[in-house]
Amino acid sequence: MNRLSHRFISGRFSGRLAAALLAPLLLVACTGTTEPQSSTRLGVVNAGGAELRTVTPGLTSSDVTRPANGAVDVEVLPGGSRLMVAFRDHIELQDASFGSAVTLSAPVGVTLCYVRLRASSARDRFAALSDCGSGAAEVLVVYRSDGSLAFFATLPPPTPSSSDLSRFAVTADQAVWLARPATGGGSELVRADENGVQVVTNPPLSATIYDLAMRGNFLYAATDSGVRQVNLADATLSQTVAIPALANRLYGSDRLLGAWLSGAGSQALSIWDGTKSGVAAYPSDLRDLTFAPDGNAYALTGTTLSGLDTVLGLNQGSWQPTDVTTGLNDARAVTWLTAP
């Protein structure tokens, strides 16, 4: 039976059980009933990229840990039984136990230094951003879900030049949109697809865009004035959406959007379904967030993976935070998988 944790308090999970929750747990134990097992397994990049691990809520006996060398990000493929894992210099397809690795074909003659991997909401396109720093041009490499190379593009230099400036999302039309700082302030939006790369904001937007993410078919930007929808037809920003906190990191799925403010400030993790929203937690070190088909959001810090019930949270304000696993070491990324 899972050990229940408390809500995030002052930027970290509490390590004690609430007295109000203890009595029901004892009753369950006495009656011999058990909690329903999750239908989801999680894949985690741990140990600063030196380890790949599976975690199954309530069923840890079948979990595996594999050594890795420079893993930076992970995304699940359609169906949940395979993953795409980005390493610093290549990308692999692996099964749900981080085995049977197949290295994907890379663009010829391009030096790759991957920093981030993103999937479309339908998980039919996967975009990997390569940024070798030191003034080198960023390269965007896009794969189909079968592992074949869709296209790659060398991005125009960001202004001002700096390493890892771009935040990006894969849209429903299989293009990739990137947001980057512009000279003199504000942001520029860049669109890339199989036909090429285009800076679609000229002049740049006055808003500062910190991150981009998809919720279903809609693109959203975390800006200095709130979370706003990006109008794909003309690259303009709509009015702010009903997310009750500023954010500089976004996490999307086919139905939900997560928004979190890192650094100084409230550090609230808000979740929105397009109509209802609420503050789910206050993590101080959120590394990644994945929305699983079981109705839970799984939030990853450097040391802890925790579950949040989005159905109860959005409808009743009760997010039922649960420690799925603790004792991680510099965890970097998480994605959902189907349970064994």
C-alpha cells in the first residue's frame, strides 16, 4: 500500500502523515482490503542522467533500474509501451523497461548536443533541440513516432546570443514553434516544419515569453503578464487564461496544462483543463511533470516523484498528494508508461 504524503508546504513535501488520514488507512488494513493499483508506470531519468528507472505506484517489485550515459529527457510513444530517450549526443527508442534500445538515425554531418525533447499532444511527432553552446547554432531534429527522421533544421541565431535560449512545442499540424528573447526586450517566435524555418514575429512581441506548451490543439505561452494562448494564424497572443498564478514553466497534454513559477515567488503549480483550474502544490524544485491516462499528474523534483489526482483536484479541490517514490538523486525527467 502506498505511503501517503502531505501537500507541498513551503516549497517541499511534508514528511508526516495527517492524523485525519491515518484512521481510514488503519481501517483498510484491518478489513483486509487493499488500495486499487495504478494502471500507470513511470519512466524517470535519474542521477543527473546516469540512470534510467521505472517506478510503478503500489507495485515496485517489477521495477527496473538501468545505467545510462548522459540521458537528458524522455517521452512516451503512443500506446505507452515504448519510449524515446534523448541522450546528449543521440536518441534511442526503448521498451517500457528501458531495454531493447535502437539508436535513431541522426542528420548527417551535424554535431548534436541535445538539451530537451518534446512530443506533440498526439505523440506523432517528437522534437529534440540540440544546443552545443559557445555561439553554435541551435539545431532542431524532429522524428515520427516510428523513429524515422521527419526533418531537421538549423535555427537562425537568437538575439542576443546565449546558450539554451529556446523553449518550444510541437503543434498539431506537425510544426515546431520556438520562443526566444529578442534584442531590446520582448520575444520572437520561430516556426519550423518540413518546408523550412521562419521567424513569424516581425517586429518581435513586446511580451517576454518564458515557455511554450500544447494543451490539445492549442498552443500556450508563459509570459510576464500571465499564461496566454498563442494564435497560430498570426503569431499574436490572446488575453490571459484562467490560471491563478504567474508561471515560467508549462507542461501540457491532450487535456490539461500545468503552469509553475520557478525561482523567487509563490512557486505554485497550477493545473487547468480549459475551464477549471486550481493550485495543486507548491514545489520549490519541480524538474518535470507528466499527465498520465490514469487521471493523475506526476510531479518530479530532484529527490521525489509524487502523484496528484487531477480529477478530484479540479472538481473538488482535493488533489490527494501521494509520494510515489523518494530518495531519488538529481532526477531530471519523467514520463508515463503503461503498467506491466
